[in-house]
Amino acid sequence: MKLRNQFTLAYIVLLVPIVLGSSSMLNSDGGSYYLLARHWAAGQIDLGISGYWGPLLSWVAAPLTHIFDEPALTMRIAVAI
């Protein structure tokens, strides 16, 4: 169990600079996922459902849209989770 905690800590320590360093980059898919997440967060379920993009990433990102103003940073953190 101790080794697992060390790996988790190492993952977090290495992940933070990567997320912060690439926070300004977002491709078109990320923008679409962010838009869907905003719809889910606003309770607009009819707009949050997409026939193309799966719902999991949007569901993970939806609560983060209330915390972070930057779409690219929000999606980077959601992907990391």
C-alpha cells in the first residue's frame, strides 16, 4: 500500500507542471467537450447530450466549469482525473 501512495504522489507532482504548462492549448474536440460540460453544469441536459462525443469527459468537467474560468485548464484537469 505504501508503494501505491508513492506512485500517486509522484503522479500528482509530475502532472501539475504539465497541466499548468499546457493550459493555453485546446483543440476543437476539447472545445466541444467544454461546451457540453457547460450545458451539463447549467442543467441543460437536452443540449448536453451529443450523438458524437461520449458523456464521461463532459460529466467529469461539468463541476470544474464552476471552479475554473479558463476552458483549456478545465479540460486538462478533467482529462487528468
